[in-house]
Amino acid sequence: MLDKKLTIEKIFRLKRKTIEKRLMDYYEETRDENGTVQILIALQVRDELGTADFSFFLKDLVHHLFLKTKSTRALRRYYIYFKEYFDGKDWRLITLRLFPTKTFFAEKLEELYTQFIKEPLQGLANS
């Protein structure tokens, strides 16, 4: 997952600017979305546990990974940890890209619920 420039020890010790440069270099060299997302998750852990600020770390890279690259298992697995990086419209788009079948079924179930249960029960309640 990592090369010599960016080991686990370095992820938890280096300054933000150094890690930003090394992670961008790592992604540009390898185009490894899975490894990059895992490193970003580790940096979120560091943000929560440490005193250094790593909030919204490499926001542009996160947007690129989730909106422009191919949907992978790692992106589907870890996408929930990046919800605060996106506004409502982009978050909906990401959900549609990563889970097209689930989204389709959820919309159809909501439509059927409204059509056959919610509206008829409201009509009974109003009469």
C-alpha cells in the first residue's frame, strides 16, 4: 500500500504540508485509489487523536477520487467517512455512482409506499 516516502510511522509524525505533498506524489505516481483512501482515513484518525489539524485534508483529491474515478470496493466501503467533504447535491451524486442498484430500489420502495400506503391512509384520516 505505501512506498518508502509515506510509511505508517510518517503518516502519524510528519507535518500537514509534508504529508500533503507526499500523498499527492504517491497518488500521481500510482493512481492507487484504494491505498490513497486508506491513508486519508488514517489521517482522519490522526486528526481526532492528535493536536494537529487534519480536517478536510486534501479536499480536492477526495472530490476527485469519489466523483471522477471508477467505483471500487474501497470507495464504497469508506465513502461514509467523507460525508462532511461534500454538499448535499454532490453527496447524492456519489451515492448514485457508488450504489446505483440500492438507490434505484430505495426510490421505487418510497414511490410504492407513497402511492399505496401513505396517500390512501391520509384520505381515510381526512374523511
